[in-house]
Amino acid sequence: MTRRPLADHQAAVAAHLAGLAGTETVPVRVALDRTTSAPVRAPYSLPLFDNSAMDGFAVRAAEVSPGADLEVGGRIFAGDTTRPVLRAGTAMAIMTGAPLPAGADAVIPVEASHETAGSGQQSTVRFDAAPEPGAFIRSAGDDVAAGEVVIAAGTRLAPRHLGALAAAGVETIEVHRRPAVAIISTGSELIRAGATPQAGQVFESNSLVLQSLSTKHGARVTFIGSAGDDGDFATILTAACQDADLVLTSGGISMGEREPVRQTLAEHGWFGPVAMQPGGPQGLATWKQTPVCCLPGNPVSIVVSFEVLLRDVLRGIAGLPPVASNRAVLAHDITSVPGKTQFLRGVSEPDGSVRPLGGPGSHLAVTAAAAELLIEIDADTTELPAGTEVTTWPLT
Amino acid sequence: MTRRPLADHQAAVAAHLAGLAGTETVPVRVALDRTTSAPVRAPYSLPLFDNSAMDGFAVRAAEVSPGADLEVGGRIFAGDTTRPVLRAGTAMAIMTGAPLPAGADAVIPVEASHETAGSGQQSTVRFDAAPEPGAFIRSAGDDVAAGEVVIAAGTRLAPRHLGALAAAGVETIEVHRRPAVAIISTGSELIRAGATPQAGQVFESNSLVLQSLSTKHGARVTFIGSAGDDGDFATILTAACQDADLVLTSGGISMGEREPVRQTLAEHGWFGPVAMQPGGPQGLATWKQTPVCCLPGNPVSIVVSFEVLLRDVLRGIAGLPPVASNRAVLAHDITSVPGKTQFLRGVSEPDGSVRPLGGPGSHLAVTAAAAELLIEIDADTTELPAGTEVTTWPLT
């Protein structure tokens, strides 16, 4: 059977999932790590009102003479909502963030002030020096004017962005949707952690890998199920489609006699070998109007298939940039199979060169966990001496 | 009042929170991004049993002659738990992952096989070539032997690590604890997004900033509350301590006349100025046996205080490495205040140099959100010409 070129299948996956892109409105308080799909504008000017930057005294700068007493005409606290008035020839005690009284044009910090009677009635205050007009005043609109952009479109929201949005009084924002992903692993040999395995059985790990990879790259997982090889797959697939934008399956698509995924979905999509290793068997189908991306069942194939075919597509839907590849030289000679793009699990050496890790077996889940990167070898290259420059991809 | 040197206060915070470190046991399925506190060993050898790497035929290699027929003595599927036996002079159809029959020493892929009658009774099969002994067999223990380390201590668990643990049949693991953090913002001027502000009021943003920063750096947030400046702080603080390992407060610790945090906790800890800007006023106390870290209330001070005082302490408790600083040159001249370590909000220029962003005002929350890094200027330096090398810290 002719192998589909990798780039063709990558394009097919991207096209199949293109309809998942969209936007939604979410509260700012749960928007950490989401990506804005539109600029967010300030509903109000900030600060909302002239206020004091210090604990101290609000004055008219021209009325202050070093050493001369001013009557303290009142005390203004943060949270006061009645705007006070500074009477001529007086000062008012003012706390940080409290509204500046009408008539005041400067604040003198408490550290440079000498009040006669603390916070009692009829006290007076004397200052070391006259202030510059405007000193220690935060003017309304200093930070942002109403209608200005607070956060640009395409911003992945870090804590400080959420802080700016909250401070600006923004309650909800428009962000890129996180597609809802359902996951089904297949195989009659699969058992869950905690069970005591009999010979012939295998601990299921692919659903957890797909769940955590999807979560890391902008999706949310709404369903996790598993099916044996003998009949229940279609039922579980239909259930998975209820709340999902996309279904990912593992296993059941190769050349065996019990391949429930391929057998159920063959008439609803494309199945065949892709010119990549590991991860050769692939499928792409539609069930109940929901796209289904069918990955092979070996643990290493699952990771490579996700990274190569799905990672950047899901990231794009969530408004995240694609993961950047790097270039590095090989630490030693390697050979590669002809006709397939090969993805070797590898690690970086201290000198920045890279070397493959472990054997080619796509069942070596534990060995592969130590890899930090994928080394990509193109389909036409079979002999790569040490020092050859190759493309590498960081593993999630 | 003498300012406490920044390094002294950093050490005091670290010492105050040292008791929060610990370990806990969690299910592997919810361990994404947690950090292992002990090596995890394989409970079983993997693969658990010799099995086929391909869909094909299990044979004795010595019995295969190109073009000669062998009787197909049975069919073995993944998940079969009764170990089959390969009779002399026969082959058995075998699926990927199915247990190798006793007596077989090689698998020949279906692509290199010619079976007479599909999956019916009494079929025969003929092969193009004799296999190497061991071909396409995954041997028991190939990947990992029982008792070997699957994941080292100190590993931050990525999807592939979870995959390895699940595949190895590991159900629970020991990880560094995530400390439970309670957050209280204080200030009578504070209102929530969605409210219509009156002059004198300010949208509260610090609790969301502290919540998301804590979450990003290995903690979990169990309580978010707010208090005015006039009496309810102690009640809310007591409630916050119920389920928290650590309480973070914002505001209420400076020189004003209504400073509920300082007034409540002065006898239970240390309050005073730290030689840093922004973020000068700081406090560190204990309430109901729970450490309380008291941060200033300005939005920019909150971010800087967290990054400088708390970030790496919380990361250490969660088993995460400290954030690495960088060195960069200034894009233009700057001046700094004497006697305080200054942290300017800045951005990188295309040439790698850095420049400060916006003004010094610690209330400029929206302006500061555009910053990507903090530029650290030590307490003794006041004049820094363009080209001076400085330490920078990436903002979360």
C-alpha cells in the first residue's frame, strides 16, 4: 500500500480540524493561560479619580511655608466616596489611595510632616519644605484612558495581564476556544493501574498521555473511555461524540484481524500508512458530525503522532503559537529507514549535540520517557554521519 | 526607620516558610506537572510477556523454508491470557501485542506472508524468506526490569512521564506537596469587577494576581477573601487559616492611620520597610500557627514582591527549580534611587538590550502588564549609562 507523505497527512489533519476554531466569552478570573481573540479596551480611565500616592497631607503648594503651621481641616481615608474640599489656608490628612480633596494640588508625605496632636480635633501641621505642585498625586487617567487597549489580541494571559484587566474593571473577555477532546483507547489486552496483570495483559497508558498532551496544548478533555477489540467501540464512540469537538482514538487501525477503529470507521474516512516512523498507521474520519483522529496504539507512536500531527493544530485553535523547532548536530553516526520521515527519541549532550536514546521499538514506553526531544530525519536520508545537522523538536 | 536589606528579608521569608515543605502520595492520573520526591521503581518487568511486534505469523525460524507451506495451527489475539503452544511444523497467526506462543522464536509480518484461506479453518501459510530468530518479538523485560527506576526523584512530570508510569502499572507516587495558600486583599476602597465604581473606589485586582502567580509556581489556592480597613480583618484572617499552610495579604501595612494588617499582626511578627522599590513596606507574621506574608497593596508592588520574595520559595517547596536570571545591557541611560534595590519593569529590544517601561508609579497596573521582565538595580548604584550590564528576571 502506498504511504501517504507526512506533509500531506499533516495538512489533512489540519483541514479536518479547522472547523474547531472559534471564540468564547469567559470571566477574567478564570482566564489564566487563555489567549485573547480581540483587543480588550478599558471601560474606565485609571486611576478613576485623583488620589494620593502616600500617607500624608493634601495641600495647596503655594500655601505651604517651611516651618509655618496650617490647620488640619479633616482626614481623608481610602474608600471615602464623598469628595472632600480643601478650605483655603488648611491642610487635610490623607491616606494612600484616598481621593484628593478639591483645591489641593500636592501631597506631602507624613515622614516630612509634623502634626501637633495626632489624629485629634483641631490639630495643626508644619512641613519641612514646600512641595512641587503635583507632588505625590496620582492623576485620574494616568495609567490608561477609557477606550484605550489594555490587552492586545493574541495575548496569552499571564498573572500580570489578569491583574491589569481586573484593575481596569473588565469582568469578561473574548478568548480563543479550547476544543473539547474525547479520548478512547482500544485493545482487549488493556488493563488499568491497580489491577493484577495476567500474562497477555498490558497496562493502559495512552489515554493519560493523550489527556495530558491535549491539556498542555490548549484543549480540554471531556471524556475518557476504552474499548475492547470485539464490538463495543461504536457504542463508546457515539457516547464520546456527545460533548466533544474532536475524538482521539488509540489502537485498532493496523493490519490485524480485529481492528475495531478501522473496521467501524473505514467507510467514514481515510485509513492507511503515513510515511513516518514511528506512527505509520493513521486514520482520519467523521462520526456523528464529529472529527475523529485515529492514532496507532503503541505508547511511543502515540507521543510521536500527537507531537507531529496534532500539537500545533490544537495550539492554533487555542490561539497559541506553534512550537519552534531547533537545529543541532548529531553526536554520532546514525542510519535511518528510506521512504519514511523518522522521529528518533533523543537527548542533548552537554556540548549541544544530540543523540538518539534507546532502541527503535515503539513499545518502549519507559525508555522513551527519558527523551527530551525528537530528532527528525527526512524520508530521503538513510546515512547520517556524526556532525550532521538535523532538526529537533522539544518534547512536551 | 532603618530599612531591612533585601537579602535579609528574602532569607527571613524563606525561613518562615521552610516548614511548608513535605511530600504526599497522589494518583498518577492527576500528577501532571507535579515533581517526584523519590525515585519510582517498576513493580513489574515490561513487557510483561514475550509478544509480537507485528500482525503476522509466529514460527520456529528453523522450520521456515521460502515457498514451503506450513499449517496454520491457530490464531492468537491481543488480550488472550491463556498462553498458546506452537506445535512442531506449524505456524500461528498472531496480532500485534498478542502473547508469543511457547516454542515460537520469530514473527513474520503479514505483509511477507501468503495464507491460503484467510482466517478460516485448516489454512496454510507460505513465506517469502526465513526469518532471523527473534525477529519482531518484543521480549519480556526489554523495556524495564521489575525494581528498576522508571522515573527519577525530582522529575517534573510531563505527559510522557505519566505515560511511562501508567504503562509500568504504577498507580500512586510520592511527590512534593503543593502548599495551600489563602489570599486576603485589604482596603475599604476596593470593589469587584462588575460593580459600578463611585469616585474614591478602586477595582480589586491583587487577589487574582496572587492566585494566578501562586498557581503558576507550585501552590494551590484554597481561600480568597477581602477585608475593609475598619475591623473585619482578624475575623477573615482566622477563617483563611483554617485550610491554609500560608496566608498572603495585600495592603494595610504602611504608614497610614487605618492599616488593619499591621495593626492586627504587629505583635505577631515583623513589619517595616525593606530596602527595595517598589514593594518597600513588608511584613511577616504568624497567626493561629500559620505563617502570614504581608505584601503592600499597590498592584505593581504586589507583582514585584511576589517575584522577588515568594516565587522561588514556593517553587522550592513544590520541588521546582528556581527561575533563572539573565544578564542584558541597558538600551539607554537610567538613574536609580540610592539605598534600595530597584526593580524596573522592562522589555527586551530586538538587539537583546533592555529598557524600562512606563513610569515608576507602583499604581500603574495596566502599563506594567506590558512588561516582560524585571531589571534589577542594586542598592548602591544610582547612575547607569546605556550599555551597562544588568541582571534581569523574566516575569511570570
